[in-house]
Amino acid sequence: MTTPSFEQGPLRPPSEAHSLLVRVIRNCTWNRCTFCPVYKGAKSSLRPEEEVLADVDAMAAAAEVLRRRGVAAVHEGLVPAEAYQVSLFLGGGARTVFLQDADPCAVKPAKLAAIVQRVRERFPTVDRVTTYGRASTLARRTPEDLALLVGAGLTRVHLGLESGADEVLMAIDKGCSGGDLIEAGEKVVRAGLELCFYLMPGLGGREAAAAHVAGSARVISAVAAAAPAERPLVVRLRTAAVVPGTPLAERAAAGEFVLPDDVEVARELRDLLEQLGNARLELRSDHMLNLLPELEGSLPRDRERLVAVLDEYLGWPREEQARFAVGARLGIYRRLADQGDPARAAALDRQFEGYRAPDADELLRAATALRARFI
């Protein structure tokens, strides 16, 4: 007999790969960001509380079977197919839960608190419960609202910063301002929650690159200053890409937006590190969209090391910069040190066999286009 089925949404952050996924809200309440291909054409809806609670109970039932039978229970039909994620959760130690989809914080705080409490009751080994949240939603929440969620057991909010520059936020139709991002971020960290910002280098295009960096540094610095030492702000990099079928792709096709190449993005990141000054935060580069996974560390302590990584890449001849960018997008190179590996260099050369040798500019354009593969 199969345990009850339950819903799961399409997305979760990479850091939540082994989390239990609880779908609180369907799709995105805003769904207008020009760069995002997810949820387009789909309506948002709030799931009834009793439905979500039943899903949590169904996951708990599936977990009991999986503990006895392992992942084979999925193939044997003892649990529904979506229980595969429950097996990942158990395999990861049954420690983390992620609430889906794009903005569960739009749910009334009392309802969301009841869901978090049920999760904690049914899975007592959990020590982290996280969710996505939109800045405009969180900016409307009172300290009492957030305290209710913290008391129920919510621990972290993932928030799409994208950019801190008002002109960029308006261009991408983000539905918030830099001021909203600061207000939301400060409220979250002061409530006792961890906050993870997602920053998109390159999203300002070539025209607004300087404003994008300056505005983002301003927002990040303000929120980082409000975060306590024991829970510093986390900033995760998600390099911008132009995905076919999105409004941003339409702007690019019309010549209204030019996506910076990887060398230009590296310059943006170097400028950002300089403008962040002594801001205290954790920087993460944990996505295949990013060229340099080495850009991880604690600021300001590791700033010189991170700047040195960027300076190394920026100091290479343009041909080497371009080859590395393409090799990274093809999975041949992962870190800067890989550039000196003869076997990897030969593997990259084989990609061009039978073609005219492309120049550096052509390679950089190709690497920029290849980013869309990782969305």
C-alpha cells in the first residue's frame, strides 16, 4: 500500500538539496521579474492550511517506510515518487526543511507558524527551517509577525536581492526598491532569523554596471551592519544569464540590454569587494552560473584573498580569459588552477576540432550565452 501523496514545487536553493520540501504556496505571487523563466504562465495560489499540514503528515508517513526499506521503497511503490526527496532528506541527516514556492512569507504569519510547528513536531531531528521571501512582503511584516515565526521554529529566509540599484530594480520589474530591500533585510536579521541575499552580478547590463555595483554594495552594507555577529548576513552569487523566452531576452534581442561577459563580471565583483569596505558578511559562490567558485569567504577578513583571485583572472591575456570562461561553462575547468592542466587544455581544444579557431571575443560571447544552460 502506498503512503499518501503530497505536492512539491519546482525550485529550491542549491544549499537546500537535502532538505525536506514543503509546498506552502504555489508558484510566485509577483511573477514579473524579467530575468526569471520560472512560473511564467502559471497562477499563484495559497494552499489551504489543512492541505499543507496533511502533506507534512504524508511526508512523515513516507519517512517511516523509507527508514525501514530505504530508497527501494520508491521503486517498489510503497511510497509515492515525490518521496525520493524525503529519502534525500533522511540521507542528509534529517536536519533541514525548506518551505516552497517563491514567497511563503506572503501567507498569514499565524498560518505559516502553524505549518512550521507541524514540521517540527513530525520531524523532531530538524534544526533548520528555511523559506524564500520577497522584500516587499517582508517589509510589510511587523516585528511581532516575525517573532511569531521565529518562536514557531523558522530559522532562515532566502531573499532575492538581485540588485540594490533602483534603476536596475525598475528595469527588471522587481517590484521593490533598494530601500525596501534594506527595510526587509534589517527586519529579518533583527528578528533573530538568518538572512541569505542572492546577488546577480551582471544584471545591470553594460550600461548600468556601475550603478548596479554601487547600489548593491549600499544595500548589503546596511543590512550586514544590522546582523549580529553570531548570525552574519550571507550573500550568495548568481551570475546573471539571459534565458530564451524571458522578457529580458526580448530586451536583449532588441538591443536594449547587453549582458556583461565573464571578464566584465569579474571586474564588477572586484569593484563590489572594494565598495563593501569593512562590511561583515559571508560570501558564497555555490552555483554553476558563477565562473569562480573560489570566491567564498568571510568579509572583511578574506577580502584581500578574494581580490587576489579576481586579479589573477583579470591579469591573464584576453585569450586565456576567454578559453577559461568557455572551459568552465563546458565543465572542463572548475578553478583557476585548472587552466594549467594539459589534459584539460587538450579536452577544450577537442571542442573546436573541425572549426575555424575562434578569437577571444567570440569565445567570451559563447561563454556568456552558455550561462543560460544552468538556469
